[in-house]
Amino acid sequence: MNRVVITGMGAVTPIGNDVKTFWDNLIAGTNGIDRVTKFDVTGFKATLAAEVKDFDPTVAMEKGAVRKTDLYTQYAMVAATEAVSDSGIEGTIDGDRVGVYVGSGIGGMGTFCDEHTNLIEKGERRVSPLFIPKMITNIAAGNIAIKYGFNGPCFCVTTACATGTHCIGEAYRAIKHGYADAMIAGGSEATINPLAFAGFINCMALSTSEDKDTASIPFDARRNGFIMGEGAGILVLEEYERAVKRGAKIYGEIVGYGSTCDAHHVTAPDPEATWVSKAIEDAIKEAGLEGETNVYVNTHGTSTPLNDKTETMALKKAFGEGVKDIHMSSTKSMTGHMLGAAGAVEAIAATLALKEGIIPPTIGYKEADPECDVNCTPNEAVKADIVASFSTSLGFGGHNACLAFKKI
């Protein structure tokens, strides 16, 4: 089996539109949440979001291409361009040995809403001929492959909030088993719009807090829902020997991946946390980290009452008695919940925590919940010379995924 390493990373987030800015703000405890500016939230029960700021798609795309793509694709293209440049892989490998697994939980929802308005107000002839290719969830992956001439396997995974993690995990397996030598993997999302807000509000998922500092507070007893975020995270994965031979910079090694389904309910997690735990256990076992407690877990940690309680149960089952010694945090306290992009951005955070020896905080944490009694690294980053890190994701539909990383 091939070893798989990370040689490039790119990010567009509510706290920075490149990896360095994102990481610096993450360990500084910068809050990316504020009142929605993308539309008028007057009358909405939820008014806060974690929006991407000062975004310029032309750093990665021609202006003409920008007009022909949805915002979620633009986020993915900017993050992918940073990741590929960071890796230095372009021009060193045959295109047919590079694949692209980049997904989205919802795809071009902004385009869908705009073109539906055109249909209703102006008639069917005013619906853009670009409607379908702008909206579909595979088109970000397609555009990345087209830009670089990557002819290997190319598709999107769509598993709601586990999308980014599944894309990276499946890309890891593609290299591990020899189907590709390198993969561009991650997720992207851009759904801060009235329809998505209304949908999440009415299924009782969004926080109704009006205070940005107490809105996304994972594992805190006061938590009452998640804050919607947006952006993209992209990683370049590469076969280890090849990366070493070409002198690539290596951030870390992917050493484990678990993927399960609760098969329980379309939105609520399994109350016994059996299958979330199994996904984590599978990643631990594949990584050879049974019994190891000097690790960091970037938790899914959405700040919803059920998620954080269930995830705590799963972590206790997976790590056993040693769970009390494990470093954990939820970076969603700063980025909000980036939906299909969350797992990829959080994989970047988990990788950098391992490489830099710094655990990002869970900001806004004040009131302990006895049902969430884990070391969530409250409010301030801490230094820790950990030997491995994990990133967990849970999605609507019961989708669970976990990635494990080690230093090289």
C-alpha cells in the first residue's frame, strides 16, 4: 500500500482567504461571525453568519470565467489555485495520474435562487443557458481539472456536512491503492442566502443569538444552534515516495480514515453515538494509534444541543479512559459551520496543529455542560507537542467520517 502525504493547502474562510491568514487568525481566537450583510435579515429569527470577506476571484480566474460560475465554484478555484501553487506539483506529473475529488453539500444555490426568480418574474426564455453548469455540485471539481489538465478520476462527494472529509478520505484511498499518484481534494460552499436561512431556521438548526460572541459556542451549556459559514478548503495529496523524490514540502501524512452511517434519522444523530464512534475507531485503528492520548481532535462541534452531546459520547467510546487527556477544540466557534467545506478546512486546521504544535481554541466557552465534559481548549490556544491529530465530521443523513494525521 502507498503512503499518502499532504504537500499543498489552500483556504477561503470567514477568517482569512489564504492558509496563513486563516491559521494566524485561528490560533489568535479571531471571531469571523457577524450580522449578515449578503441580504436583509429583517424579520428572520437568525441574523448572524460567518461570511467570507474581501473575496477576489480574479486571483485565480479570468473575469469572463467569474461571470460563468457560481460563488461556490469561485471559492473552490481560489483555494485550489493556492493549494496547487503551494505544492509545486504542476508540471512535475502526468495529468492522467492526478485526480480531483472536490465536493459541495448544496452546490450553486445562489445561482438556483437567481434563475428561479428570473423564471417567475421574466419567463422561461430569461433563464440563463449557464444555469445548469453553474449550479451542479460537480462543476467545481470539473473546473479545477480543466484549469490544470488533470485527467485522472474526477468527481464530487455530497454528504452534507461530512462532504469535505469524505472527499479527502476517498482521495487518500485512491492514492493508497494506486489509482492515482496525486489528488486535489476538499469541499466548497456558498449558501448564505434567504432560502437556505429560512430552511435551516425552520428545521430548528440555526442559532437565534444576536450576540456574535455567544452564537457559535460548541460544548457550552448555552449553545442553541449553529451559525452558517461559507468558503472552501483544498488539499493536495501525494504518494509519499514521489513527493520525497521531487523535494516537495510535506505538511503531514494521512494515516487513517473511517466512514460510517448512522442509518437512524435524516437530521438527528444516533442517540447512542455507535456509528460516529465506529468511524473514529476505524481511523484510530488504521493509523495504529490505539491507546495513544497525546493527540488533538478537531471536532465537528457545531454548537447544536444534540451534535455536541452525541459527539462527546462518541469520543469517549472511541478513545476510552484516555479521552480526558486528549486535546480537542471546535474551530466552528470562529468560522461558523461551513457545511460542505467544513471538513476540508478543519483538516487543514488539524494538520497545522500537528505541524506547528499549537492547539486552536474553542472561543466563547464559559458554561460547562456535564454532557460535554471534554478538554475543548477553551478561549486560548495552547502549545502541545502532539504526535497525531484527527478531524471528525457528521452530516445530515447520518453520514460520519474521521481522518487521522501524523507527522513525517
